[in-house]
Amino acid sequence: MELTVNEILHHFAAQLDDDQPVPYGNGHINSTFVVGKKTRYILQKINTNVFRDPDAVMRNIVAVTAHLSEKIKAAGGDPTRATLTPIYTKEGESYWKAPNGDCYRMYLFIEDTICYDQVDNAEQLYYAAREFGKFQNMLDDFPADTLAEVIPNFHNTKDRFRQFREAVENNLAGRRDEVAEEIAFAMAREKDTAVVLDAIADGSVPLRVTHNDTKLNNVMLDPKTGEGVCVIDLDTVMPGSLLYDFGDALRFGGNSGAEDETDLSKIYFRLDYFEAFVRGFVQELGSKMTKREIELLPFSVKLMTYECGIRFLADYLNGDTYFRIHREKHNLDRCHTQFKLVADMEEKMAEMQAIVKKYIG
């Protein structure tokens, strides 16, 4: 941090008995620390290169956590444990902007919880799905259109395809000829990009509050029982479709291997993990979903995986300017795993649909 810890913490209305920060978590966007002993807090430096409007980000978070807190209290729960609790500045602001432009925020630390960076078993996904489903359920009556779109067109698949097509046409890195097969795979599925957007437009899929980063490591779990405790990392909360959250959770959670695995024989879509997630998600949210949302649950997993794949391929064509790479052709390797999953999901789509029908008759 460019500023001293004392200079930062002095601005927050926190009861600190120790001001020595300890780095926390494995997040790639914001810098995160834990401070305090008896009462611990999360201190974060917001990455304003990614989140260029921290006011909008924090307005969304404050509005959503306040709504969740009321729902949790009404159900007899503890909102300081079951949702994020922002700590305000002494001036009553949700974050502090330093004179140099850096932005900092604080949350109450949620004790006796754990999160995992990778899925080890179906039970983890089941409990994560219940927590994400509960999150959606409690926000079902929240006016999603009042939230700011903190990253415009984040899951606008038609726009993502437009960017991909431009990358093919521009061929900035001169790599187009070597990826002709991958380009053809992506082009053949262009029609898929409009499905959810058209359903939102005709009202069969309602606009909802969406998390937009539903990986397993954004759910805090109880280390003793394994049950979900709280959904975290609300920076990308904004209006969208629950299909984005459902699909992206399984794009990550249903993958049999690493996102950048080079041995594609190890990559396939795990139906047992899919079933565990469906079971948990439906248990918390089943009655709140529309008929069209239910129909599109399996498709959404393919769509989010396809979207991610064309983003990796576009970045490879552009010269690896967006996603951080650690080796030659890293983005192409990532694209290959996503496309392998897409192809496998297409073969298993009937089985995926049968699993959804099993839990939602």
C-alpha cells in the first residue's frame, strides 16, 4: 500500500485493537487484508482499473447487503454472519478515497468460515448452490433495475461475439490462420448468443439481481458442517439473469480439470457435479423461477462456457492483451478447455435436461 495502514484505518469507524494488516485470500482483482484481533475486519483496496466507478460499486453493495440483512433478520438469522457488513468511514461514507485517488473499504470479518479455490467433491457444490440459490431468493423482490451496471455488457453474449468477430477480422497478432478450426467452432454457434438476451427482452426471463462471479471461492462455508454461510465478493452485483450465475457456476464447478489444462483427454463435463448443483439451487429457489428460466438452465452452462471460450480466443488473436498469461499460447489452451466442455455438454444436453426435470417436475 502506498499509504501507511494507520493513515487508512484512521478514516473508518472500526474498533481496532491491532492495526497490523495480514494479506488474505487469493483474489486477483482487489488487494485484501485482515486487521484486528478480538474483532477482525477485512480491509480492501479497490482495483479502480477494473472498477472505474467505485461510487456505483459501493452503492450497489450497500443497497443489496441492506436488503439481505433485513431478510436474514426477519428469518431469525444473523446478518453479520450471513451477508457482508460494510464498515463506514467516520464521515458516514461506504468507502474512503485517499488524496492520491486510491479507494479503500472495510467489512466485518466473518469468523469460523472457509472457502475453496477448487471443487473437491459434489457436496461442496451442493452447499454452494444452496447459498447462491438463497442469495437469489432473498433478492427476488429487489428492484434490479435500480442497480448500476458496473461493467457494461459483461454477459452480453451478442456483444462478446461481436468483439470476437472483430478480433478475427483484425488479426492483430497474425494468428488467425493457426486457429482456423477454433474460429469455425465458435462461428458455428453464433445463434446461441441471442437466446438468453431474447428471453430477457420478451419477459420470459426476468431481470434479476445477479452476482456475476459465482465460483466456489465466493461462498464462505462452515468448516465443520460444510454448509454454506455467506456469499461474498459483491463487486459485480448488477442487473442480469440468474442463468448467468447458474451457468457460470457450473462452467467452473462442472469442469473435470483445470481451466488451462493442456491434456484435453482430462477435460469433460461432470454430470454428478451438475446434479449436485441443480439439487441445491432448486431447493432454495425452485418456486421462484419462471418456466423459461427452468428450460434454459442446462443451456446456460453451455452458453457461459462458450462465452468464456470466445473471450480467450479473441484475446489470443489480439495478442494476449486482456487476460494475464504465464506461458506461450496460454489463452489458446484456455480456449481449448472451454470448447472441449461445450462439445461435451452438447452431447450430454439431454441428460442435463433430464436432471433438471428430476428436481423440477
